[in-house]
Amino acid sequence: MTDLQSTETAQTTETTLRDRAVRQLKKKRDFYGHLLVYVLVNSTLVAVWAMTSGGFFWPVFPMLGWGIGVIMNAWDVWRGDFTDDQIAEEMRRLERRR
């Protein structure tokens, strides 16, 4: 490998790593925005419940339903990327199915 090729490979690797880092940071920022809206809206629903009847705690339904979405969003952000071994295993599995 020539010096030029190794420099190009290093730049490509750095660019790819930077792109992945930017994507991950955007996912985290989006998650925190989602979580903030979840807390604000559900706090408002609880306030409405408290100021009106105070009876059956009906805000639990949107809290649970939307909470599932927040959990799935967090899972997407923090579960991590696939490892090279996982990708290679899946490729072998697909190759066997041909």
C-alpha cells in the first residue's frame, strides 16, 4: 500500500466515523426532545385531571401508550450498532439460503 492509499483510507475511515458520530448525536438530541415533550404534555394532562375531577386517574392511558414509544426511541438510540461479527454471520446465513 502506498502512502497515498493509506492516507485516503485513513481519511475515508475518519469521515465514516464522523458521519456515524453525527448520526448518533442527532438521535440523542431527537430523543431528548421527544422526552421533553412527553414530560410537558403528560404534566399538563395530570394538571387538567387534578383541576377537574381528581377521580379516576385517566392520564395513565396516554402516559402508558406514549411511554412505549419513548422506550422504543431510547432503545433505538442506545442499543448500539451491529458488530462486524453479527454482520458477517448474517451474510453467511443469507448466502446459505440462496
